[in-house]
Amino acid sequence: MSFIAGILTFVLIINCVMLIGLVLIQLPKKDAGAGLAFGSGAADALFGAGSGNALTKITKWATVVFLLLALFLGFLQDKAHNSNNAADFAKQVQQKQMQSAPAPASAPAPQPAAQTAPAPANQPATIPAAISGAAAAVTNAVK
């Protein structure tokens, strides 16, 4: 698929260069002026009743080819970059998690030591003796 997109991109670039050259070598019409540039008679100039020489006809077809190639390449790129949907993404994430998860231990993990119950809400918590002695020493040293 990317090979085809590469070839079509190359054809699009060649088409762009050809369009630039075709537009630059065409001679302006005698009545082509600012009015034609701003839309006055532009439809007649572009889609006249078979008027124009080979250069204008080739330019028209090269423009159509440019538009079709650009739209088709945009479609191909969108299809190539958005091929994964949400279900595929979820499967990939799950596989990555399974690969990175550590193997379960054969022996059960030791249980944490039993914690003491918290002090009732209406009574202040008791301060251990070592801390209260240190606090008293700091208080006496400050005085």
C-alpha cells in the first residue's frame, strides 16, 4: 500500500510541476485584465464553448488529475494511519500489561503486624513516655 502511495505521490509532484509550467507559458487573452481576475467573465474564459488551444485543454485535464490524485492520496493516508480501532488498542494495552506484570510469588506474602485501635474521639491521644520526656527536656532548655 505504501509503495502505491509513493508512486502516486511522485506522479502528483510531476503533475504539479507540469501545471506550473503550463500556466506560465500560456499567453494572456487580449481582454484579460483586472475584471477577469476578479470574476468578470471568468466562467466564459474557463468553460467557453470549445474555445482555447491545446495548452488550455491540457491545463484543464492536468488540474482534474491533480484534484483526483490529491483526494485519493488523502484517502489512502487516512486509511493507513487510522487502521486501528478502539478494540484493537484495548487488546494491545492488555497484552503490554500482561507482559510487564511480575510473576506471582509462590509463597504468600507476610501479613502486616496488627495495628492498635485508635483512641476514642472524646479522649486525647496519649503521648509515649520517651517523646514526653524529650519534649520536657526541650521545654526546660528553652527556659
